[in-house]
Amino acid sequence: MTKEINLSVCATKESSFEDVKNVKTPEATESWQPISHAFLVDRVQNQMQENGWEIVDTYHSLHRYGQRYFGLFHVKNTGVDNDERGTIVGLRNSHDKCFPAGLCMGNAPFVCSNLIFTNEVVLARRHTKNILTDLSQVIARTLGKMTETWASDEQRIQAYKEYELDNQQAHDLVIRAYQNGAISKAKIADVVEQWHKPEHDDFSPRTMHSLYNGFTHILKGGITALPNRSLALHGVLDSQVGLTSQVATAS
């Protein structure tokens, strides 16, 4: 039986794929070629299936009157599956030039719906006229690059589980995470509360892993900012346990 992750809690409002398809793509200019949200979703899903990945669940979210899209895909058979955490692929796109089309890969524990991204790869720094021609190859290369870095995430989780913390250390790390942009000032107390009173018994050990899941519990509502906040959080926690964060960069 396939374990599932409740993707529906990851944003304030879910959109149907029909809604996504109904978003009008702006007209192209000489230097800018916007990508249809639905076209991008189709290309990514097709490539994942060609890779032999099974899409267990999908989540689509539209923001700014459809100008910005964010999608989540719970996938399995990626070669990095395990019994504790599910693999999530995130996709984002914009028609207002706020950010370029990008893919990110992350995970969520099966015991709860906390979601965190490990890396993000930009599909195109700008939506130039050649992007539609090259898109399928870029997506295939990007998904391959992200799975290659997945072994480092397993190393991270194990290191977090083995690293014990006292309350003072945990509190200091929360402040450092705020200073590095992983959480907002308003969320500091919420993360501290999760550390002292975790909602799941799996996170009761006084380790970095439990603090990490306290952060992810608080971060899961901010879906559009989650990739950047995830990377900022890893930078703080990885340095504490002696790891070097491995972030996938744009190709």
C-alpha cells in the first residue's frame, strides 16, 4: 500500500488543473517568451512518467490572479524512496516576471504533512524565445541533477537524528534561522513552541531532527516562499552539525 502525504495543507487555496489551464498566457515580446502554466505542468509530468516515476498525488495553486503558479507532485519509484519520507517535486512559474520557471525537490515525513525542499534548479533564467524548443531537454536534465544530489539529503537526516540539543542550543538556532531568513520574526515563538511541545511522538527526542521538523511544521503554510526558506534553514542547521549544504544551482 502506498503511503500518502496530505499535500492540500501546503497552501491556503488549492486550484484545479482546469483553473490552471484557463489562465491566459501573456503575449510574447521580442525578448520574453512566457510559458503557459498548463504547458509546463504537462511537460514536467510527462518527463517524470518517462523516468518511470509514479505520480501519487498532485497539488496546484495559483496566486496574483493566476500570474504565479506553484505545483506539488508526490512521486515514488524515483530510486530514492524510503519508508519514512515521501519524495515531493515542486514546480513554479510566473507570468509577471517575478521569478523564472523552476523545479525543486524535497521530502515530507509520512507521519505528518511537513514539507521541506532540499534543492531548487532554475529551468530558465529568462523566458527567452528558445525556451519552448529546449524545455523538454532542460526538464529531463534538471530532474536527473536533483536525484543525483538526493543522497546528501539522506546523510543530512541521519546527521540531524544523531545530533543532540539542549533547550539553550535549540533557542539559539531558532534565532539564527530568523537572522538568516529561514523564518519570519512572527514565527519565532511558534517554532520554539513546536520544540517544547511537538505534535508527533516521532519528534520528541531532543535532537536536531526534532527541531528541524518543528521548523517545517511552521513553514508548511508559506508555499511560495518555501524553497528559499528551506535552503536558508539548511544553511543554518547543516553548519551546526558539521555538514556542508549542497544546493543545486541553475544550469
